Amino acid sequence: MSQIELGYGRESLSLDFDERRFRVLAAPESPFEHPLSDAEIGAAFDAPIESPPLDEIIEQGDSVLIVVSDATRESGSAQVVNLLVRRLIELGVAPFDINIIFATGIHRAVTAEERRELLTPFIAQRIKTLTHDAYDTEQLISLGETENGTPVEVNRALKEHTRVILTGAINFHYFAGFTGGRKSICPGLASAETVAATHKLALDFESGGRRAGVGAGLLEGNALHEECERVAALIAPSFLINTIVDERGRVRAVYAGDWRAAHRRACADYAAAYSIKIAAQREVVIASCGGAPHDINLIQAHKALDMAAHACTEGGTIILVAECADGLGRADFLKWFEAEDSRALERRLHESYQVNGQTAWSLLVKAERFRVHLVSRLDDEAVRRMRMIPARTIEEAMTNNKAEGYIMPHGASLLPVI
């Protein structure tokens, strides 16, 4: 027997397993050799991808808005933003002309403790931070429509600064293809209406199900990704810094430069490093989100469930390990599971679309395709309403199951490919 630790919130759960039955799916040997030093990150700032360096972009008198991911993302922002702020000051930008805004999208606001963790106490005390609220019309301005007719409403701070710099991390995303890049603006700093209009493109209401070209690791032909890029293009960010981080949140690679080109290269490198070939799907998949912040709530934890589905046979068993310390992620999330089945929920979304309804639909589809056990702190009755089976331990979920399977210690970060 072997033992493995699976992330569960800020702690872990131990699992004893038989190596003859289970294969651990972990990223192949990474090309990202070590956590980057401040000097190495600074060097990436000085050798940008398809962009002039910062010292040719930033001028004295500029006002700079730095866009930072919220607490649902591990991005190495504490190190990156600290270095970026210092660089901007070196280039002549006054500290009072630098603002940081959290790209929360339709998520909850960042707490004071999270702000210190995301930025370091030093930066959090010295640089003004802004909170985005996708439902607050006073914060929003209209930029018209995209060529496809999507209404573009974004946080007015994006137009109140002379320079906008995006930061964030690259990971797979179950319908946007990848995180990072344009997502810092849409959905990150967009209105709830704009978020809904772009994310609705992930579904094909004529044929049913997910639209062709939409899925983890897909950018070309991904209608949702392409529309979010059109929204971001109306802002024309001055610079982008995207990272690839390890399981401890340490920066392993930095992609700085043009907001489109640097993001594309980061996505290509991430896909090459974190896609893993499997000979066949198996009947059991045990998937941990990797702990906090990836399992902060069920809406975030669903991303690991989506990846686990790539490795599981139809009708098989998926055991999702996700603490969900913040609960479901939305107080009204359970309402979507009043639908009789996923087809009925899809019809409801066609009539009255909401982003979290699509997440509920995606989860419900998997609960219909697989036997999903959820090891979490969520209320048992709530888990059952979502068509999953509640469990408090992995062993409880594994009772009497002798099939072969896979173990995914960092479920959301790895794409199994047959």
C-alpha cells in the first residue's frame, strides 16, 4: 500500500491506496525548474513578449490601474505586484497615482485579510485598493456593444487611468479554455449583464449542450473566449503579467508583454506542461481540488470535477475532495437544482440565463453521467439536492468499490487526454 496527501482547504486528507489499482495522475516533469526569484521576475518585465518594455510605456504623470485576481485564484500576486509597484515608482509614477483593483467578476468582495495575503501587508497599506461590484451601476460605464451585439459595461476605473496593467495566473478553465489574459477584464471587471451575455455563448441552445469549440484548453474557435477578448480590446490594456504557479502558489514562470500575445504563449506552455496522456478512462476517479483556494466554495471546486470527468468512464464513480469552507459560492445556487434534470435546467437558462445557472447545469450533467461523491463540509441535504452523494471521508465514499481508478491530487490543474 502507498499513501498520498490530498489537499483539503488549508489542510490535507491522507489516503492509503493500492498502486496496482490506482494510478496517480500528476503533471509530467515540469519545464519550470524552480520558484522564480525577484530578479528573474524583473528580467521578464524587461524582456516582454511582442511589447515595448515598461520603461517605454510608462511616463511621469501617468496614473496606473493594476488589475489583480481575487482570492479564488492562486497567482503569486504578492510577489508580482510588489515588484511591479516598485518598478512603477522607479519609473516616476507617484504612489498616489497607482490604484489596485480586484477582478472579482460576480464573486464576493475581497476581505481585508485576503487583501493582505494577495498584496502583502506592505503594499496593502501603501497603495489604494478598489473593489469591483458587477451589480453597482454607479461603478460602471457603457462602452457600447461588440460587433456581435454584446453590451459592454465595465468598471469606470478602467477608463479613469492612463495605463491599465493586467496580472493573473494561467490555469485550465472548463469553458473559457484558460484563465488569465482577457478574463481580468471580462468577466473580472465587467457588469453582471456583460458577464451573462458573454458566458451564455458557452451553450448551444439549438443543438443542446455545450457549444462546439468551448471547453478546457480550447481558445481557437471558442466563442466565449473570443467575445471576452473583444470586450478587453475596448480597454486596450497597456501591459500584461501572467504567471504559472506551482501547488504552493509560488511563481514558476512569468509571461509579460502584450495582453494578447503574452497570454497566448502562456496558455500554450501551460497546456504542454499540464496535459497528461492516459491510455483509457477508468471506473473510479478520486480528485482533490488541491486545497485552498481552489476548493474555497463549490462553484470553484466544480472545475476539478470537470477535469475528473475526462478520466472517468461513463457511469463510473468520481470522488471529489473539496472542503468548501465558504459554502456553495452563491446563496442562491441551490435554486437551479429545482429543475427535474439537466435538460429542463438548460431550457430554463435559455429563457432566463445566469452565469451560476450554467455552472449548476454543468455540475448536474456530471451528476447524471457519473456517481459523484462529495467529501466536503457542506450540508448533506444540500449535496443530495445537487444529485451528489455526501461523504465525510474518502474511505466512506470508497466503501465496496474495488474497480481500478485514477487519483488526481490537483484536479483543476491537470487535463487528462486519451
